[in-house]
Amino acid sequence: MPQLDTTVARPGPAAPRQRPRRVGRIPLALLLPALLGLLFLVLPLAGLLVRAPWTTLPQRLTEPGVLTALRLSLLTATLATLLCLALGVPLAWLLARIEFPGRRIVRALVTVPLVLPPVVGGVALLLVFGRRGLLGSWLDTTFGVTLPFTTTGVVLAEAFVAMPFLVIAVEGALRGADSRYEEAAATLGANRWTTFTHVTLPLVAPGIAAGAVLCWARALGEFGATITFAGNFPGRTQTMPLAVYLALETDLEAAIVLSLILLTVSVAILATLRDRWISAP
């Protein structure tokens, strides 16, 4: 009669239990500078809110000078953003998709306005587009067009300092996009222009939108290049940052009100782009 196997299988060793990660005590040498850094960034904004003339704020917002500077700022920032879109998106595509000698140098030149003092940018614009500049003299003698100290000059100054934000954002979106869709369009006979307009642009539309918003916000807050290249003429070149600078000498409350408007716009921009730029994993 066959014998039954009564051997009992022994269970294998149990998997080690994962212990919850314990957050150690934060070193005081790190906590204290972190809190001081936070206070350094927050206290000036809090001071702006504390000193704001809340009781007369509605009347201040409807003053002619405030409304004129606000309208001019919104107009010039929008036009500068449109100019940056027309020139910056093709430039970003060139840097992201085309291999050519000196591409690193071109990318470095594109980012120079990010680190260049805005006043220096205004001087550079004067040397190029001024009446005696490299191109300005030709524009003046040939077409009678004068750019410095005009509203058009404000648009050029804002576009000069804001375009790198758009180019960097769009180039990053292009590098992160799946190029297989563009390759598939090319195999189906689409030329590069058709592929760009029907495939590439829809793929990177969120990146273009984010870059355009950052570009618009930077143009709205531009000061140094604007006052150097376009001057500070109310109703023609005096944007909100320039109005704040002028109001500090005569009317502090008006300067605070204008600053509050710019602060509100900045917070709105951050709230719009928080998921793309400042969210932590």
C-alpha cells in the first residue's frame, strides 16, 4: 500500500515590513535661515497691503492718470506679446528642431536679455533704432519713422526683454513633444510648413500659452529699457511701472495703488501657471 506524503510545506520567510519614513528633527541651522528667507520675501508684500489706502482705493483706481497708465500698459504688453509670438515661436522651433553650426551660441544670445540690466538693453535699442542708430537713421531718412520716445518704442523695449521667456518655454515644449507625429506627417507627404501648422503647433499649444502669459507679465512690468528707450511721457510712453516711479516723488498713495494692481496681476499669473511651473511632486 503506497504511503502518503505527510510532509507539510513550510512557509517561506515573511517579507520585511516597510516602516513608515520618519521625518527627523529639522536642524535649527536650516530652519532659521529658511524662515528668515521666507520673511524677507513676504514682509515687503505684506507692508504693501498694510499701507494701502483701502478707504480711498475705488476713487484712486478711477483717477485719469491711473486709468491712462493702465490702458497703455495693457495695450503695449499685449502688442509686445503678439510680436514675441510672431518672432519667438519660429525661433524656438529652429533651436529645437534644426541642427546647424553655432546653435549653442544662438541659444546663448537669445537668453542674454534675461541677465542683461534693462537699462543697458534700452541703451542698446537706442544705438540700433535711434535717429542716429544702425537702423534708426535709415528708417528716419527713408520712411520718416522714428521709434524712440513713442508708443511703438515702448512695445519694442518690452518685446526685447520679454521674448526670451517665450522662446525658452516654447523650446522646452518642443523638446518634450513626441516627434513621431511629425515624422508620420512627413511620411504622408506633408511639407515642413504643413507639419508645423497642423501637427507641431497643436502639440505644443500649452507650452506656447504658458510662454505667452509669462512674456505678457514680463512686458507689463518692464521699466528700465522702457524709460531709457521710450522715455516717460504721460499718455504716450508712461506705463504703470513708470507711473509708480513718478508717483513716489509726489503721491505715495497713488504709487501704492499702482503697485497693488501690478501685484494682483502677478499673483493671477502665478495662480494660472501653478500646475506647470511651481507645483511640487
